[in-house]
Amino acid sequence: MKCFIDYQQDTPFPIQNIPYGVFSTKENPIHRIGVAIGEWILDLNEIAHLFSGPELHNRQYIFKETTLNSFMALGPKAWKEARERIQTLLSDNCPTLKNDQSLLERALVRQANATLHLPAHIGDYTDFYASIHHATNVGTMFRGKDNALPPNWKHLPIGYHGRASSVVITGTPIKRPCGQSIPSDGADPVFGPSKLLDFELEVAFFVGGAPTKLGEPINISNAHEHIFGFVLMNDWSARDIQKWEYVPLGPFTAKNFGTTISPWIVTTLALQPFLTDNFQQNPQPLPYLRHTDKFNYDIQLEVALCPKASIPTTICRSNYKYLYWTSKQQLTHHTVTGCNVNPGDLMASGTISGEVPESYGSLLELSWKGSKPLKLNDGTERKFLQDGDTLTITGFCQGNGYRIGFGICEGTILPSY
């Protein structure tokens, strides 16, 4: 595929990607749906009339809405038709956009001149615990190597219901949370700002397809039809608050103060060339969680930490393929009870860690509970995040002569209230 819009070969947004997002501009503050192409955004509101295929010719209005929820709800046939139509319109041998200068001037917006917003209304948000290396590391720290994984971990995808209201778009500052913690084991609790603030390197998917009905689970065989696409995510975590409050019901205020996602949803269609083997599961899960088709992806992930007014340090290099439980298994287990889901629901992977220390996806692991401080490029050290620190997550799939990217997932820590 050759695009008539010029862009650098290493752009994260080539014509092979076509990720969806929502943006506005100073001149037009209305939220609009667009796709990223090179340094530009193609405004789908301006070209909605050009979607003339069987799935979309009577639904052109969805590209004039302010979120992607309605488009997500249409399902795989419409997603495929829209992607192919956009790629055709952007191709060098299609004159429709290329030769219509007036339409092109209205439809193309420089990313540098746009403000990006949450791409969908997120009705519900669930966070899983799907990386075996992360779970083993954390379990080893707190329960010992011989008792690292809880008995259920290899039998079902563990997760918790998060707070959708505090999911924010990249660039949103995160205020250091206050809460209860204990200064030492057995001590009385104290109240104050979290001293052990952490990041979690995650990838999340948006649910698509028609809303499911209460009492009707999603079958593993067609779970992929309800997975629209993926974003990078940082599940900010206050480890000292978490330690005191998580027994017996799990994470609560230690994680509800902010969750950052990247702005562009990379679709499963764009990720197909980067399918890789699913993680080998032993023991084999129960039949409702088994699938033999590949639904794991080679997404290279990096995390950089930059102190205030300083230089960044890459502190982690990991990969999505390290997940033990696939997103199909996550979604299937989530709904096995009959829990209903809606287009725009967000489901996250949990911290993604690899086997080696450089691939650990949290400061809790990278500094091994604070016992091994990280040395940064500016000469300072970190056990956990300090005020003024900026944490940036990036991710990409490397193709033959092109790269599929997500945009950055970034936030800066502000002092507590």
C-alpha cells in the first residue's frame, strides 16, 4: 500500500495502521472521530458521505458522533469495511480525496494542532492480572518463592473491577493520592500522601459488537468478535495504600485515583500480521477457556521515567506476548457468569513483565520492593515515583518496512492535595 500523504518510514501511523481516536481543535472544539495517518488526522466527520459499502451506507451518521461507541457496536463486518474504505481513500491511486483539494483541506488536521480526548464513553473498566512473570514476582516478594502464585492463578484470569470515571487520556497530570497506610507491620494506620507511588505497564482492549444481554455469556469461539482494538495503559498504583487495604477484597483507593490510556485505538485488524503463539498454559484450562487460534501479539513496549526538568531514562522493555491469559480468555471468563458487556467497556491486561529484570513492568519489581534503587541518567535514583516525575509508555509492532504504533501514554505526578 502506498499513501498519497507523505510521512516518515518510522511513523507509528502508516496506512497499514489506521487507528481510531477522538479529537478537537481550537477552531472547532466539537469532539470528532478521526484516524491517524502520519503527522495528520483524517477527520471522518468530513468524509462520512464516502462510506458507501453495504455495512455503512445507511450508517454514515456514526462518523459524525462525538465518541466511537456506536461504531464499535456495529461489529467486525463494519470494522473491516470501514478500514478498507479509509485505506482506499488514502491510497495513491485513488483520486477521490487526493484530487479534491477543498475536501482535503477540511478533512486533514495536523496532530500538533489537535487536542485528543478519550475515544469512547467508558461505561465499565476491568483490570486483569494476566502476566505470570509479574504475578510470580509480586507473590515471591510477599509470600515467598514456593508460594508465589495463588492456587487459582493458572486456572482462571484473575481481575478486579476498576473505576471508569478516573480513566484519563494521555497527558493528564496525576495528583499524588492520600490515604491510609501502615508505617510498619503491626503498627497503627496513619493518613497522608502515598510514599510508594508506582506505575503499571499495561495494554487494554475496548469491547465492541452489540451489547450482550444479562445472563448470556460470550463463548470463547467468537470472543474475538467483541474485541475492537487496543490501547496502551498505565494503572497508577499507590503500593503503601494498597498493602493496607487490599485484604480481603482487593484493590480499591490505591488504584482509583487515575488510569491513563493512549489516544489511538489500534484495531485487531491492524494487529493481525503480528499474531504470535499464545503463552503455553499448564495445566490446560477448563474447556470454556480453551482456544487453539492465535490471539497473542508481538507488541514491543517501553517505559521511560523523566524527573522534573531533567532527561528521560528507559527503565523497562517488555512485550505484550508475555501475557499468560489472552484477551479472548479474559473476556470469556469475565462474562461466563452471564455478566453483560457494552461497546466501549475497557478491559486491561494487568502489569506486563517478562522473565528478566529489564522487562519488569512496575517499580515495585524493578526496584524489588525498594531494595534495589534504579539509577537514572541524570544521576538520581528511584525506588518509587516522586513529584514532578513524568512516566511515558510507548509501544509498537515492527513490520517489513513499516511500524504500527499507539501514540504515547504519559502522565506527570503532581503533589498531593
